[in-house]
Amino acid sequence: MFTKRNEPDLDGNPGLQDNLRDAMRDVGGQVLLFGDTGVGKSSLVKYAAEDEERGTLIVECLSNHSYEDLVETAVRKVVEVREVSRTRRGTVESEAEVSGGMPFLMTLRGRLKAGAERGSEFEVVAQSPLDVLLKAMHESKQSLWVLDNFQNIVDPGTRQLVAQTMELMSDRATETGDIKTVVIGIAEDAVSLIGGSGSYRRRTSEIGVPRMPDDEVREIFTTGFNLLGLMAATDILNLLVFYSDGFPYFAHLLGLNVARAARRQAQTHIDANLVEAASKQAVRAVSTVFDAKIAKAVEAGGDVQPRRRILHILASSDQRAWKASDLITDWEKELGDKRERYEFLHVALAQLVSDKHGAVLRRSGTRNKYVYQFADPQMRPYLRLRSI
Ligand SMILES: Nc1ncnc2c1ncn2[C@@H]1O[C@H](COP(=O)(O)OP(=O)(O)OP(=O)(O)O)[C@@H](O)[C@H]1O
Ligand SMILES: [Mg+2]
């Protein structure tokens, strides 16, 4: 059910998925993927690795993970570990070989779970974490160390060690058979994910994953419905694509709920009623965080309700960022309500940025040239589904 991603990446390079494939084939090249939540970053890496027949050790990064934890978590996926110990480098005999300034040495003993000689002994004594990782990956025939949700790693020291590892893996590519690090995370750019320092960036393909274009989102629905023997008219598909707002995550959620509703009502034709029922279910699945924010954001009552109306306008708009003047244009168009003064709209926009009103919007730029965006990009499909 995977839809190929042909669109340009966030830097405008055409052929997102082909670029990732090329990055995986580039001997010594390391890989970094960034983008909004739910745009399909993890899926892209999963499918690209499968296509390239590369074994992956995927680590879900947590905020309390140290560099050694990141290594150990990966190693534990392929080694049944009996014993681990960590030593500060300074306290170890100087003849122990240490690569690249890693501050810790690890000793690790266990049995191989996967790889050529499954069940054979695995032992490293007083080696740098990198050497432990490379040996475990080599023996278990895995070639991608994937650090997913890397935005959770906030400690600059840990980030720096990962960057350093990328450089070392690059330098040692011929000797390791091209074992690579793949860093994935929610971020606006590569630097904010891993930091700008060091020369690791020279050897790293940085790929920004955009929202999915509508034609690819549509393909998710048509492929899924075909498989399930369901039919949907063009206007129904258009509505589902509109609700998904470029997030394959929402497309899946909606598709699943539509299929369930169809089965419940023994229908093979998807009509507006089914979509209505499905979107209610889908809203329930994502609502816990968003509900509370919207409750703070919209007015409880009143005639004008500028905050509610602003959110409605932004939810229906096809832009992703707005100046106050865009909003005024839309306000007049949508409501046929032309006014002398629009202070109330500026005030309402500022409120939607504040914590008191749920911090639904984010503001950048300077006074008089502010640009507004949804603070969480998934807020918009949520508002569309809720039909605010
Ligand atoms: N190309 C695709 N074709 C079909 N479905 C996809 C595609 N990419 C992603 N999906 C679906 O969309 C959902 C979200 O994708 P994924 O988890 O890869 O996003 P992500 O960017 O890693 O999100 P997060 O930042 O929250 O980890 C998944 O359920 C996945 O199955
Ligand atoms: Mg992910």
C-alpha cells in the first residue's frame, strides 16, 4: 500500500524517493531526513532500505538516551546481551584502541541473535561504542543504524557524538562495507536537528520530506479502496484528500475508518454519510491534545467570534502561512463583511498565539510583517475533520 513519492524534497530537488535511494547507494555517504510529524519520514526509510536490501537497526530515540544508550539499544537488537560495562576512556590502559575521541569504552558479551553465525559468541572488550556497534552490525549483516525521532535527543553532547559517528562511518566506509547512520527527526531543517558544527555535513545527504502532494494522497485512498472492493466517486475522494491535508497519516486514519463504517453498514459504495461517520471516528482518535487547545482558543459565545472565524478561514485556506492582510482579504470574501478598522483581527491573531488561548498559531517575522502558521501542522487536518 506504499505510494511512491515523486515530488521534490523541501529544498526543491525533484524525485524525493529517488534521492533517498541515491543517498543510500552513495558509498560513505550518511543520511539525514527531516520534516513535519506524520509526513512519512520513517516509512520512506523503511521502504528505501527494503528496496536496497539493507538490514536496519532502528532505534527510537528517547530524551533520556545517552550516546552509549543509542549504541547499546541497537546492539541489543541483534545480540542477546549477557554483560555490559562502560568505562571512562581515561581510566583504561592506553594501548586500548580508541577511535575518534569517543569519551567512553564499552565491554559487551553475549550471543548473536541474527546474522551469519546465529547463536555464536559475541564479545568486545574495552572498545569505543562505535567499534562495538560496527562489529555487531557487521556480524549480524545489518548496514543501517537508524536513529528515529532524533528531535527527542536534546543534549548537545549526544548530538555531537552522533555527528562525529557519521563522520567516522564515512571515513571507514570501505572497511565496513558501507555501514551508515540514518538520522530521522521532526525539524524544519538539518541544522536544528543535529546542529551545524563539524564537517559531518559534507558527507551527509540532507533530505527534507514535504507534505504529500494531493495526487499521491489520492493514490493511498484509491489503492486501499480497490484492495477492499470499495468504490468512491470523485467528489468523495476529493473530500477525503482535502481532509488529509498532505498527511499520509490522516489518509490512513480516514481510510481505515471509512472502510470500517462501510463494513458496518454493509455498503460497497462510499457516500457522504459514510465519510461523515468516519471523520467523527478519526477526530476521536486524534482529539486528546487538540481538543483542549481548541477549547481554549475559540470563544464560548458572542456574535462575531473572531478567533473561531479565523480558525475556520485558515482551515479552509490552501495556503500554509498567512499575513494579517491575507486574513483580512479572506474575512471580507468569506463573510461579505467589510470594515473600516481591523484591530480586532490583529488582537484575535495575537491571542491565538498565546498560551492562554491554546497557542494554536505560531508567529514569525517582525512587527507589521508577522507571518502566522499553525503551531502544530496537524492541527489543520484536525480542524477540517471537525469542520470548525
Ligand atoms: N508513501 C506512503 N504511502 C502510503 N502510506 C504512507 C506513506 N508514507 C507514510 N504513510 C503512512 O502514513 C503514516 C505516517 O507515516 P510515518 O510514520 O512514516 O510518518 P513520520 O513522518 O515518520 O511521522 P512521525 O514524525 O510522527 O514519526 C503511517 O501510517 C504510514 O503507513
Ligand atoms: Mg516517524
